[in-house]
Amino acid sequence: MNIEFLVAIVSGTVVAATPLIYAALGELIAERAGVLNLGVEGMMLVGALAAFSVGVASGSLLLGYLAAVCTSMLLALLFAVLTLSLQTNQVATGLALTLFGLGLSAFAGRKFTGLPIQGLRPVWIPGLSHLPVAGPLLFRFDAAVYGSILLYFAVDHVLKRTRAGLQLRAVGESPAIAHALGQPVLLTRYAAVLFGGATSGIAGAYLSTALTPMWVEGMSAGRGWIALALVVFATWKPLRVLLGAYLFGGVTILQLHAQGLGVGVPSEILSMLPYAATIVVLVIICRDPKTILLNQPASLGKSFHPDV
Amino acid sequence: MRIAAPLIAAAAMLVTSFLIFAFLGKEPLNALEVFFIEPLSSLYGWGELLLKATPLALCGLGLALGFSANVWNIGAEGQLTLGAICGGGVALYGGAHLGTLALPVVLIAGIAGGAAWAAIPAFLRTRFNTSEILVSLMLVYIAQLLLAYLLHGIWRDPDGFNFPQSRAFDERILLPLLLDGQRANLAFPVMLVLAAISWVFSTRLFAGYRMRVGGQAPAAAAYAGFSERRNVWLALMIGGGAAGLAGACEVIGPIGRLQVDISPGYGFAAIIVAFVGRLHAMGIVLAALLMSLLYLGGESVQLGLQLPAAVTGLFQGLLLFYLLAADLFVGFRLRRVPRVVALRA
Amino acid sequence: MTDRPAVARLILRGITKRYPTILANDGVDLAVTAGEIHALMGENGAGKSTLMKIVYGVTRPDAGSIEWEGSKVTIHSPAQARRLGIGMVFQHFALFETLTVAENIVLALDERLTPAALAPRIRTVAERYGLPIDPQRLVHSMSVGERQRVEIVRCLLQSPKLLIMDEPTSVLTPQAVRQLFDTLRRLAAEGTSILYISHKLEEIRSLCDNATVLRAGRVSGTARPREQDNAGLARLMVGNDLEDRPLQPREAGEVRLELKDFSMAARDPFGTALRHINLEVRSGEIVGIAGVSGNGQKELLAALSGESIASHAGSISLCGRRIDAFGAAQRRALGLGFVPEERLGRGAVPGMSLAENTLLTGSHAGMVRHGVVQRSVARASARATITAFKVKCGSEQSAAERLSGGNLQKFIMGREIRLAPQVLLAAQPTWGVDVGAAQLIHRALIDLRDSGSAVLVVSEELDELFTICDRIAVLTAGRLSAARPRSQLTVEAVGLLMAGAAQECANA
């Protein structure tokens, strides 16, 4: 196995994992606050389109990413208003968000199909990027990849060591008690949902500007759902989200390269791997009811009625 | 009272579509006419309405039964695909040999295929506490890949110029049309019968009662000794079987063969149909007709006004949003929240 | 109390609060002075909790005024209440199980502190008032008594001028109650006012200086508890003397329900394991199980009702037949009735009508034939239950969630009793139920027993058990004491039994 192949595998894994990390960490925050947002897939698609279209129109990828964050957060806001203030059913609303995001992005993106875009370029770190082996392996990723690692550290720190994180966890366990203690339950949940929206937007933007720099209707191909599964697989802990995302990235890359490696399995069957793997990891985590009981935020998915 | 919200939602969507058409630079009233009225201006158009409403209603009926039992089958699209595969497989290989039995066998194969695909999330939920939402969804992608695999490989039409599609099915196995000059077929009245059966099941049979209790108050269902396991299996089997039937009817109906594209997202649109139809058989049939009209409207404005057909997806999503919002003003709310990932004591 | 000019701390005038289904408070007046321990008394549902929510800023009154230390205030939020110097210890502890003691307290305080910085202060205050706790412990690992200590320390850290205690002893053993009272007396001596909400007459007479009594949302009177006897206070709470019908002793018949050396592990990481339980309930008797909540009551009832058929040791028999492997539906078919603790959501489906709810347990009573629901039979049965048990509702088509707690309980009790079960299990049968309904329910249970059924009542209210039971056993930490005839027991003795194992818990 030569070094180029190893680099291809590692960088492929990291690149495939990065959008999952963004989306899953954002959803983790939302779920730790007790809100189940099934609209990740829809928000990712809208973010992908926003980044691509603004990126192409303005020539600036930064503007594109900002646009992605804004549009996804808008959708997340819609979801938040419906589920938190108007108390609609979280599952139904999340599904509505996904379907709407699918339709909206397909509708608005028709002009952009097939257009080219200059994707994200690797960031060259003086000194590190030039190392003989470690350089190409670990230090020639684009900014968003490094951003995803920073995001992990930030999320982990906030959750464990800040008052905001404490408040989030409290609201996630029992909004009723938090409310009785005078905590801003609604505000906390809004912030968590919007944060999830923002990161889903970045995840989508990464899809259309880095992973496969182009726009195609429905290009997320279920990655939003996989991100949701990742949160469960990680038992709502940020580090495990990171590890799980890399695991999935690895599975995806292996499947892509399997044909090149002379594995005689048809490509469609190989493409099933990520989805089948998702099912398998879910089963592994969920088999023991105690795992879920001890880790799942107690109020996940339930609407909160303040004055009852 | 219960129909107020869907009506409000439909009205809101109408107003929004007016605005969207205006925004797109088309004369709005004309566009509304092209979207909503023109498709129904001919016999053929009405046939298309019934034709598309059938799979929507079939899937919606099955899903609604599940939703009211707190079983969230999001993978109807995959079960539909498996139904198409199994029904289509029988049609491909058995069409000539089975004679008059061919049609019923194809339909049964479709039901069985869809039900078997839904058995996977049922098994994983009852045995391993795994969320049926995520599992059934993953299986949608797997099902579509399976279909593609078959169509690129062993089932590919040898005379088909390498397109990923199967041979056309023998004419005798296709569903008989209701009237000449349009495409609506036997599937529509079959769907109506099944709608009636599902209503009887839900409201008059004890099994339906048990499922509703399981959906509204799982602790009460446990208290009464209603088996959650049985409810989950029943809900998923019925939902899967219905979707499988829809898939089989599509391939031995308007499509006439197996191809990669057998459904413009009926399985997902059926979720909206189930909600807009208030999880009630009659409402679902009506909602399916409305949704069908949305599909036809999209095609109509694509041809007539050079607008993208994707406007359909946009309207569908909007409709569901409006419904959820409208529910509040009418005071109806889905009572139970799904147990997302596992059983909680 | 010495006669010194009373410094008015809190004065409520004309407080009124209306909810959609009930007038919770109707023109309530209340006054508390510095260093006074003031009882707020009343039966369940009299309006005590609502009044305290208003004082603590969780809700606002529709009418009336609040004066704090001489000036009028509007209390917008718990944070503001805390700033004024009002602290509240909730009846249902406001604690997050997955967080530590320090983290919980940090969230409840308004200062921006880290849990680590707060820990030493927690330890100091806790020791000062005789309530030792460890700031780093996760709450879910703590016993009920320890959790209450956390609640109290949380309040004390803010040096409150008024401390509200909402039914603090409902989950405590008699010995823990004594410890709590010492703490409260110490606080009062330092000048803290204490508002003590309870319906337990003995405790109020032992602890409190003054009492305001609420009945159906209104102040029915004020009193000095030490100068009254229990009967006098009860009259103020209830309005008329409690109907006192001594239980007619009966010869108990054959054994209907039997648990032999029954042990079962806890399913829930936060649950209680059942250990070597031996229990017999005979035809024509009512056996009561006393015990503070959290000692295995839920687990025992679920094991008996068939909702929990996990692997276990020992045996369960119904009318002589082993039912270990039978589910809830099968046990019902064999004649087991069950009135659960949770009404809405378990005993009844909230969104369904009373007629449909009758179907929940009535499927063997002619309401289902060949899998088809016989709606008219269910409706008729519901109507009969409503009449016989005086359930106040629109009709049998009213949704269960529209009924008040007491009426729903009467309906569920009536539904189960009318099925003429061989054995009836009843959990907290009169919790949260008004006095009239409680009497009716007790009467119905006694009538059921007289007709030959075997009845098992699990209750936290010792008074209730002593009123209706022939024999009483105590459940502590998953173990059941022997069931002794009521005549051989006193409240104090039962309390000691409850405490005996509570000590084990504390030492474990």
C-alpha cells in the first residue's frame, strides 16, 4: 500500500466525515435541550444550495457559507416557532421541514444544476503541511475541516464547563423543573435549535463546495438522516459524534474504493454500505434499554407547556 | 371542527401559490388556472387525478394506522419499491404461466414484498428497541439501490439499449382500465374498498382500538395488557403491505414495466396525506386527491408556463406546514409524541 | 412564643386565581410575621399549592395584593421572589437527576458561580443546620430524604427571610420528620419566617404557631394549632366531622392472591429490587401496604398486575393458580382488577371518552365479541358506573381529561369494582381526591370486601390504611414485613417499621 493511496483514504474519510460532524454536533445540542429536529436533511439541502448559488454568483465562498448559515437558520427558526412557541408535534414538523427543504431547494436550484464552482482549497500550514508523511496525511485539509475540529472542542467545552451548557442539560432533562426554577427554557431551546440550523447549513455548504463541488437536486442523499443516527450512536456525547463520523466516513470511502481494489461486489450493493452500517450501529446502541435510559435527554421530543 | 384545519391549510396554500406565481413573473390568476383547473378539464385529466391519488391514498391509509398507534413508518417509499420489485418480478417471470391468476398473484406479491420490508424495522424495534423512523428511512435508500442493481443486471431488458429498465410486461397482466381514453384503473376502486376496511378496522374492531390506545397512552395500553409488540408489528405490516400494493399497482398499471423511477416520492407525500387527512380514512382519500392535483398541477405549469415541476414539492411541504400551524387555531393536536429511539419505562 | 411586636413579613390580601376548570384561590388573606412558623392547611385540592406558586412568582394572581415587609410588590418570577428573600422547598423536588448537587444548586441560585466554587459554601451551610450532603454526588444516586436536604440547603444558601415548605413530610419517615422540625425551629429562632404547607394535623400541632385553613379555594378559618385538638382542625379543613364507620370484622375466606418468596431485580437503573416477598390476601379482607414512596411500591404493583413479567424468583398465584407468566390481559380475564396510581395516561386514556375507556379493562365483560367492539354495551356500562359512583361529568361521551382528578378516580374505581373482580389492587386510591369522593371510594372498597373479593391497598396515607384495612404490612427497600391485624398496630409502630429499613438505606 503506497503513501498516495493511504493519503487518499485518510483525506477521503475526513472529507466525508466533516459534514456529518457539523450536522450531528448541531443536532446534538438541540437534542440535549430536549428538541428533536428531524429537519436536518432539509436544512442541509437548503444550505448546500445557498452556498453554491451565492458562491457562484458572488465568487466568494465565504459569502456562500454565510448565506448557507443564514438560510438554514431561517428554516430552523420556522421549526422553532412551530414546535416551541406553537407547540406542534416535533416529529411531524421536522418531517415537514425536510420535505419543504427538499422541495424548496429543488425548486430554487434548477438554474444552478450543472454549473461549475471553484471549491474549497486546502489550507497550507507553514511547516506542518510540508512534513514528508504527516504533511499530506494530516495537514492539508480545507478550512472547514479544521473548523469542524474546533467546533467539537467548543461544543464539548460549553456543555461540560459553562453555565450555558449546564442550563442546556437541565432544560433537556426537565423543562418543567427548569421553568419552576426560573430558567429561560424557551430561549435556551430556541438558541439550541438555531445553533443546529446553523451547523446544518455549514454541513450542506460543505457538500456543494467541497465534497462534490456542484449542485444537484437532493444531493445530501440521506446524510442528514445519518447525522441524526450518529447522535444516537454517540449516546449524545460530542467525542463519540466525532469518532462515529470518522467511522462513517471510512465506510463511505472504503465503499468508493472497493471497486478500485478489485472487490467483485456490484457498485449498487457497495453503495448500500453506509445505510446498512447506520442500521447496524443503531441496533448495537439501542439493544440495551439502560443505555438509552441513562443517556437520552429525558424530555427529548416532548412539548413543554409552561403554565399547566 | 376536525375539517377546519385542513381547509384553512388548503386556503393558505392557495394564497401562497398565488404569491409565488406572481413572484415568478407569471400572471397569477392564469397560473392558478393552469395549475389547478386545467388538469381537470378533460376525461384524461380526471383519470390522471384518480391514478395518482391511488398510491397516495394506499400509502397514506397504512401510514395513518401506524401514526395513530405511535408507530412512525417513514420508509413507505422503500416498501413501495419492494412491492414494485416483488410484483414486477412475478409479472416478468410468471406473466405467461399464470393466466387469469397472474394479476392477483402479482398484487399479493407486492403486498408481501412491502410487508417484508417493513418487517425489518418492526423486528428491530420490538427486539432491539431501535427507532423505526431511522431504520425504515435507511431502508428506503437500500431499496432504491436494490432496484437499480436488478435493473442494471439480471432484469435489464435485453432489447432496451442498455437503459436500466425491464422488459415491458405482458399486456394481459396489466391492471384493467376503468374507462377507455384515460389511465385510471382497477387500483382506484380497490383502494376505496381498502379505505372502508381500514375505517372499520380502526373504529369498530378491538384490534384497532388497541392500536389507538397504544398510540395515545402507552402506559394505559400496558395497564390493559395490550401487547405493544403486536401493535408495532401490525402497524408496520399493514403500512408496508399497503405501500407494497401501491408499488405493484404502479408497475402493472401506468408504468407497465420495472424502471428506476417508479415513484415521484409517493411514500413521502403520503405522510402529508395522512396528516392532512386527519388520520381518518375518508379524509385521507380526499387529501390524496388534493395531493394528486398538486402533482398534476406541477406537470401542467411545466408544460404550459415553463415553470419547474419542482414547484409541486414546494407546495407539498408548504401544505404540511400550514396544516400544523392551522391545527393550533382549531385545537387539534397529535397527542402522542413518538418514542424516538428506545422504550422508556 | 414571646409577646413582642410582630414584624409583618408577608401579607396577602384577597388573592384570587382562576384556571379553566377550577377556581383555585378565592379572595385569600394570609399574614406571616418574622420568626413565625405559620401553617397553611387544607385537603388536597384546596388551593394551597396554587397560593404558594403565586407567592413564589411562578404564576400571577388574577386579583388581590401582596405586601412584603411593609410595601406592596408584584412578584414576576421565582428569581425576583428569591431576591426579595423568599425561598421555596417544593413538594416534588425541583432537582435534575443527571446533575450533581452543586450543579443543581448553581442553577437555582442567581449568582454566576461555578459548581466547584460553590461547593465549600454548600458544605458549610449544610453542616450548620444538621443536613450533611456531598456536593459532588449525582442526584439520581441519592435517597429521597437526602434529596430533600439538597432542596433545603439550596434555599438556605440565599439566607431567606421567608421559607416556604410544601408538604415536606409526605415522603419522610417519622424520624426524618423530627430532624426536619429541629432544623425549622432553629431557623425560626433566628428570625426566619416559615410557611408550612400540610394537611397533617399532628405535625402542624407540634410545629406551628399559627394556621390558616383553606377549603375549596377560600379561607375557612384561622387557628392556633396548639390550642386546638385534631378534631377542631379537621373540622376547619373538611367542614363536617368525618364519617366514622368502624370496619365490621369479618371472617376471611380462601387465599385469593399469594406471593411466595417473590424476588425481582429492578428494571430501571433508578428503581427498587423486590426481595423475598411473602404476601397473602384472602377473600373478604382488605390488606394494606404502607410505605414511603420509592420503596418498591411501583415495582410490586407492576409485578402483580402483569405489566412487569421479568424473570423473577418465587411465585405469584391468583385463586390458587400460578400466574407468573401471564400478561396483564390474561390476569384480568382471571379476575384481577387494578386501580393504578396514575389516572390520566394509565388508568384512562385522556383523549378518549368514558365509554371508550370502559373498554380498556372490560373486554371480557361482553364488550367485545368476535373481535368487534360492542359500543352500546360499553356505553351502557359507562353510564351505570357514572350513576353508581356519582361521577360528575357531561356524559359517558365526555373525554376523560375533562374530568377533575377526584371524579376520574371515582370512575376508574367504579369501572374496576363493577367488573366484580376476585382480587382488586388499588394504589393510592384517594390521593388528590376531595373528602366526599374519598369517603365514597372507601365505602366502595369496604363493600367490595364484604361481597367476598380480596382487596390489596397500597397507600402512603397511614390514616387511610387504618380506616379501611384488616391487616397492614410495610414495604421498605423492596422487602415486605409480615401483615399484622390492624388492631395490633399503632401509627407509631408502623412508622418505626418504615424507618427501620430507611436506616439501612441511609447506611448502604
